[in-house]
Amino acid sequence: MHSIVTAFYNLIGVTLLSFLLGSDVAFNLNVPSTVNAGSEFDVEVVLKKGDLSGFARLQQELPYGLTAKLVESSLGDFSFEEQKVRFLWLKLPDEKQLRLVYRIKVDERLKGSFSLKGTFSYIDNNERKTANFESSKITINPSDKIDPNLIVDINEFQNVIPPQPPVGFMASNVKCIRQTPIPTGEMNDYMVKLLVNRGSAQKFAKIEEEVPEGFTAEPIETRDAAFSFKDQKVKFLWMNLPADPRFVVSYKLIPPDGNGEIKVSIKGTFSYLIGDATRVIDIIQKDVDLSNIDPAVLDGIIASSSSTAGANIISGFTQDYSEGGIEIPIQYKKIEDKPKRKVKPEFNMQPFMLMPEKGVYYRVQIAAGHKPINIKRYFKRYNINYDVRTEKHEGWYKYSIGSFKEYKEARDFRIFIWNTTKINDAFVTAYNNGKRITVQEALMITNQKWYR
């Protein structure tokens, strides 16, 4: 196939564009000037990176009607989702010049001209830099094998693409099923197994189960979740869900004083993130056998569980990919003794503003909101006894605690907050001389290791 594509290039010609990013950083973008509908063509990027060695990302957005697959990545992590081609390096290879190639397939119904827009982001001298680029026009020759009435201009095609499924539809196939607890055969303990069908959910998910008074719980199979048991609540918390479309986790329930005659009644929810919304569904208990994790068996259990028990609840959480986590909404109450008077908050925020520190450091964000709050009073209810500081960032008041030079220390403190307070969605943020950067950038600048 590649030889056919190369011969096709030689026939129609290739357009070479050069982009100078810095004194010793540049890249060339090679694309054909003409392609045929229904055919494939290669996009070649030659990156002359000089001494760049840290985090970098190249991203291009493809018009609808075009799909992409990898040919050569130069050790970059390649992905194609939502019409975006991405090459991502947490650490660039040592070679002075890198070659990236991906192959685009053109829908056979298209004609017209388009260009490929993109950005290249990288770290240079501890600063994040971004360069925008755009290819020259690429013309699509219409296919002579397609009914002319079905052929559409690629630019018009962008306006007639069906809308993406709404969150409710995307979330409808997410389910969590609990097998009716059964004796383990050891003492009077019970085994609790839960089947998760994650659907479109990928990040920031949580199982929370409330178990009977007096019982204790121990993890058996966590599938890389952070497990905790406190205040009669069992929790499995994932920053990233397992890649498997369906999986089983389990824990052991231990009755008080070994008394196995106590009735076991469990209520639980599964929380997950779709788009910018957190969804919460009730866990369904069924008399099923989850010991057989054959995909066909699990599919049958999922298909038979069409109950909509526990309607989805959309919370006010807002996802923030660039900083590695999600925002925690703050609930505001009206001041009952002054209902008719609208005044600005009397609480003085200035002593609580986050001051910049030198170099790269990490903090743990615990909440965010669009309005200032009384920090001392608000976080007392969440058992936060640390120095809370706030900053205004992208229209939000963001509240964080701690200051760590090592990412692992911040990660450990985040887990400590999960396990010892009522805040279960705290996450690590990173700064460079007081300016927010992504955790990935901070790890590259400091040459530190990432820990789950």
C-alpha cells in the first residue's frame, strides 16, 4: 500500500512547507497538493528539534470525512479522536531530527479543497511555547464511481455532520451491578463482587458502598483503584478507569464479632465523568455469578440489567484536562438574615491569596467556584485544618493546600486528603515560578517520575 501511496505522490506532486519555531527548532510539513476521493495519502512532519528534550505535543485537526492512522511516530504517543491527530511526548527522543508520518483516508463522497491546521507545543528553557501552522490547500478530485448526487463539497460536509450523541445517550450504557453477597467460606465473612460496564467513561470514577453498622471491609480485587474504608463506607476511586470495557472488583465484608447471622444490606452508587458532567447511578444488586469473567458471560449480565434504577444526576463538576483533574463545585447559601440586601462579600480574600514561589512546585487543589467564600468557615466543615490559599484562574477561584517540590509527596498528600477528609476529588496541580502549568510539564522540567 505504501508504495502505491508513494507512486501517487510522485504523480501529483508534494507541497513542502517549513516552519521556523526558534533559533534551532523548525519543522517541515509535507502534504500532496491533490488527492482522489476514496484514496489515502501520507502527511509527513520532519521535526528539527535541536536540543529540545522535554514535553512536546503536535496536534492537527482534520475536517469531517477524513480519518487518520499511524505510520511512524518517533516514539511519540499517537492518537486520533474527535477529528484530532495527536503526537505526545513526555520526553522527546535524543535524536536531533524526528520524522512523523500518519495516513489520511478521504471519504469517497467528497470533493473540494481543504487545509490542515495544527499546533506544536513544547518546553524550551523551562517555558511552554506554542506555534500554530497550516498546510497549503489540498484539492480532492471527486470520484467517478459515485453517483454525482451523493458527492458533497468537504466544506459543506462540515455543516451536515450529525451532532455527537448527547451526554445522556453516551452515559446510558454505563452500569454497575453487585452480585448478591455470598459467604467466603472463611469464618462468617461475605464476598462482595461488582461488575462495571464503563461505556464511554474513562477517567475520575468512584464506587461508594454503605455497609451495615459494625461491619468492616478489606479489598480483594481493586483493578488499580485506590481503596478505602471509613465511616461504614467502602470506596474504590480511579483517576483512570481500566482499559477493559467491563471489569470486576471485589471486597470482603467482615461481620462484628464473627456473627454471620446479621442481615447484609448494602446501598451503593457509581460516579463517573462524561464530557464536563459527573454522573451518579445506583448500583443494581442481582443474583448473578461474577466468578466467570468471560466477556460473553459479562455481556449477557449487562444486557439483562436494563433497569434504570438510580436516575443519572448531573453535578456541577467541571473537567480540567490541562491541569490533571476535575473541579469541585462549591454550594452557596443565601444569607437568611439579610435577604433583601445585595452586597459584595465582606470576607477579605487578600490574606488568603496564593503567593508565587520560585521554581517548580506542586499543590493539592481541593475546590473551585466562581464566587469568593469565607475560607475558614467553609473548609472547616470538610475537616480541612491546613492553610488554604486561593487564586483566580480562568474565571474561577481555585482553592489549594500544601507546597511540595517532589510530585510523589504531593501525590501522597492527595491520597491522605481523600482518606481523611470528606473531599474525595482533590488532585495535584503544578506551578513554575507561580504560573500554573500542567503536571506533565512540571515532571519534565524537574525530571521527576510520575506516580499513579
